[in-house]
Amino acid sequence: MIAKIVNGKVELRKESGILIRNISTTNAVQADLSSDKQHLLITTANGKVELRKINGILERNVVNSNAIGARFHGADVLIKTNTGKMELRKINGILIRNL
């Protein structure tokens, strides 16, 4: 599967390009699919990072502000902030360390 951003919404597509579903998020600027293809990290324009199942259901907000990008890093989440720093967080949002 591939996560593609179109007009601020995240689309899940097969590798052939066929649309699987739209994920109901607005103002998305980045999306990252987990290695097991079961979760998405979505970074929004207002700095929030959301963890969603691939069916679109919101599981939790990992951070609520200052994020400009996020990606999976093993079982954790690596977040780039608007201050230029990076944060390593557990999937539930607990800060492990600043990088």
C-alpha cells in the first residue's frame, strides 16, 4: 500500500495505483505507513500528528502542536518539530528523548 496526499486528504492506494480508500483528514502535509501496513501517521498543517488505523479510525494524537513531519522508527515515532529539533516518542505519545 501507498499513502498519498491529495488536496490535504490522505488516500490509501494499492501499488498499482488503484484507490483503496480516502482517510478523513483535512490539512494533511505528510503521511507515513507503518511497516506492518496497519497504521498511518498523519502530520497536519497545524502541527498535530495523528495515529490512525488504515481504515481511517483515529487511535490517538501523538502530539498536538509544533510538528512538521513524523515517521515510524521501529515501534516508535520520530517527529521533526518546527524548532528544528527531533523527538523520539513512543507510539502513545510519551517522549523518550530529544535529538
